[in-house]
Amino acid sequence: MATRQHAREAVVGLLYAYETGNSEIRKHAVDILDEKKIKNRQQEFALGLYDGVMAHLGQIDEAIVKHLKEWDFERIGDMEKAILRLGTYEIVYSGVDRAVIINEAVELAKTFGNEHSPRFINGVLDAVGVKS
């Protein structure tokens, strides 16, 4: 049975695909989630996260940029950008405890990012959570 962590992993994959040029990824999202055995409530949760990020993408990116220290948004890796976008969306719009969201994002960064990603993700999302 899929968990919210599995759903978030899938959303990061969808956001990554979007960032790397697959602007039509939403058309395939249900099939992708089904393939990953993310169904029912977890699928609704994942699609809600993806759609929420996309609906607020401009504001989310602004919030991220506002909290970058000596770093250019365009230099952020596509996977890290996907994780930051999901985390920022959840912090700003979901009402879920920000510590839970940051922890989930750091775990995603450990799985999908490089050795520096977890610390970077933690720092940016912590700043977003405090100052947004």
C-alpha cells in the first residue's frame, strides 16, 4: 500500500519531468501513479499536490528565490528544484506541520539529490517556513 511518502516521491518525479521539458506530463500522471501502485486517496493526494504546485508555480518560485543565499535559481538542479517546489507549496498552502514537510523534503533529497542536497533543501525550506 502506498504511503504519502510514496505519493510525494511520485510528485517529485512529475515535477522533475515537467522541469526537464515534458510540459504534457499531467496528461500521463494517473497512468504513472497507477504504475507506481499509488491509488485511491494517495493518488488524490499526489494529484492535488502536483496540481497545487502548478497552479501556484510563479509564487512558489518567488518564495524560493527570496530565500536563496548567494545562489542563483537557474543554477539549482532540476531534482532539487522539484523538491523545493513541492516543499514550498506544502509549507505555504497545505497547513501540514512545516517540520514534517521539511523532514519529508530532506528525505527526498537524500534519495534523489546529491550529497549536498539535503542540507541545501533543509536551509531553503526552513527559511521559507519562517519568513513566508
